[in-house]
Amino acid sequence: MDEYLEYLLQDLQLSIQRAKQEAVISGMNGLGDAGTDLVTSFASYSGVEAVAFPPASRLKDRQLKKLLSAIHQLLDSMLIELVFPANLPPNREYQLLLQQWTQPFVLKLHAFQPLDFCELDMKNCPYGEQFCYCKNFQTDWEDM
């Protein structure tokens, strides 16, 4: 698995470099001004398909951390800020990111944007009851 992961990490690093180059080029060409967005998915933008990622259950902790670090770098190069609850287990974070990998979204070309999986539905929280931070807002909602 280590050898395969090295190839996957190299692919992600190439995607990071390409994303940074595209940001520079679009800035030089005047693209990405306010109101200019791109509809894409992580798979389309990175060129790395979701099937390339091994299941979390097959990864050792150190492998999962390296892979998550590379994914974070890629998303950072796309100006995407991940929003996860504190202490969310890495394998759950990885699973959520892979579920999102092929989903279309609007990418702001020159603005940071948050990526939060919470939909303020405590009963179906993607983080699980233990890590759901919506419950902190419940009392605020009831007071309205």
C-alpha cells in the first residue's frame, strides 16, 4: 500500500502545482474577478478520480495522515477552507471528503470559501452525535 500511496500523493502534488499555476494565470488574465465562478468537482479539478483513493479501513494511521495532509494542501490551493468539528477522527474526515469528491460545487476563483458538511440537521449530522456542533446552537434557535 505504501508504494501505491506514493503514486497517489505524487498525483495530488501535481494537482496542487497545477492549481497554483492556474490561479496565477487567471489573475494575470483578469479572470476570477468578482462574480466569476467555476462549476467543478474535486475529481474534475484535480484530475484524481475518487476510485483512486483507498478505503480508510485499509490505511494505517500514518498513511491516512499523509493522505489527508495532501488533500488539505490541494483544497488550500483551491482557496477552500475546510470546516470540521474539533477532534473529528481522521477516518471520518477522510470519508466525508471522499463522499464530496465527485459532487459538483461552485469554485470561487479568487476568494476563500468554506466547506462545511453540516446542514444544521442534528438528527442526520454527518459528523455523528458526538461531534455535532449544531447542538450548541439549538438553544439559540429555541430563543427566537
